[in-house]
Amino acid sequence: QVQLVQSGSELKKPGASVKISCKASGYTFTRYTMNWVRQAPGQGLEWMGWINTNTGNPAYAQDFTGRFVFSLDTSVSTAYLQITSLKAEDTAVYYCVRKGGDYPDYWGQGTLVTVSS
Amino acid sequence: DIQMTQSPSSLSASVGDRITITCRASQSISNYLIWYQQKPGKAPKVLIYAASSLQGGVPSRFSGSGSGTDFTLTISGLQPEDFATYYCQQSYSTPLTFGGGTKVEIK
């Protein structure tokens, strides 16, 4: 069965960096794009962008350019989200989401990143 | 960017009620519309894709309709486990924008 398993919660200080992993199983990793979604505490869902798992080419939503980096390790079917120069407002749950064809379908369980001094 | 406007933002209902949630797109998105259910502390779960197709394993009391700019999610016979927040999302073009959410609470 398809599973996306994300790394555990992170507590970081402002200015630090964090790298979240999303390990896929149960399907051919390179046949589906991987998307990332952010949800701040008590807020709605924001689509951050996606990465082509075939080419490694990322695309970022306007609010997520500069400090956010999507990457892959296809040898272990894993996608990564790195956030640099963390700010308090980056505190959120981050989800990886598989997009099969025209529609997103499977979500990871989410990774809580807390940025606090 | 395509804006997705969901209404209402919250509603109170009783077990057994029929409820409808609306999602409006700022431009035509054909049927590239997904509905999600999210419970506290959990990832969103796909209920409906392609505006009206029921995701496998989702109870038939959930249904979706619409095309173009106007879409609805209907729950016929609300069950205790249906109290949650519901989101729509368009997958017609990037950025894949979400509606603001509808919180369904127990009356």
C-alpha cells in the first residue's frame, strides 16, 4: 500500500535550518510528483510547490521562494524539504503530498516544525 | 492565481442532518476540484476528486458536484465521525490553491 512517512517533530532556534524527509513506499517513486503543503497552527492549508521526481526540477509557490528548497534522493525514494534562516512564522506542520495524474491523493502524516528562542 | 472561496467558514449541525458546503473558484477550473476532510492533529484525507468522484473507502453519504467555478460537497446523514474541517483545492493550475476551510461542529 502507498505510504508517505515523514520525519519527526523539530524544535529550532530562529536563524537555524531544518531538513524534513518524506519516505515513499508502495509505488514507483519517480512516477508521481511530490508536493509540499504548510499548515500554521490553527490555520488553513497552503500549497508550497512541488518537485518533479523524474527530473528533480522543483517549482515553488510565490510565498516560498528563497529559503525553501525541495530535493530528492531517488535511491531511497525520499523527498526532502529544507528551510533555512528559520523565523517564528515558519512554525507549522509541513506535509508531503503525492500527486498522481491530475489530483493529489496520498499525504504524509505531517512534520511539526517549531521555531522558538 | 486562482482564488478558492469556501462557505460557510463554520456551521453547526446535528447527527443525521444533510449539510452542504460550497466552494467557488475565481475562474473556471473545469472539474479539477478535490474535497478533503481534516480532523485535529491529522493529515487531510481525500474524500472527492474530479469534483464528483468518490475516493475509495469513503462512505457514500459524501457526494460532490459542480463544474467550472461552482462546486458543492454534500454530506447526507451526518455521522458523529464527520465533525471535522473540510477543505476544497483546485488542481487546474499552479499554485494549487485551497479554500479557507469549513469547520463542521456539533449543534
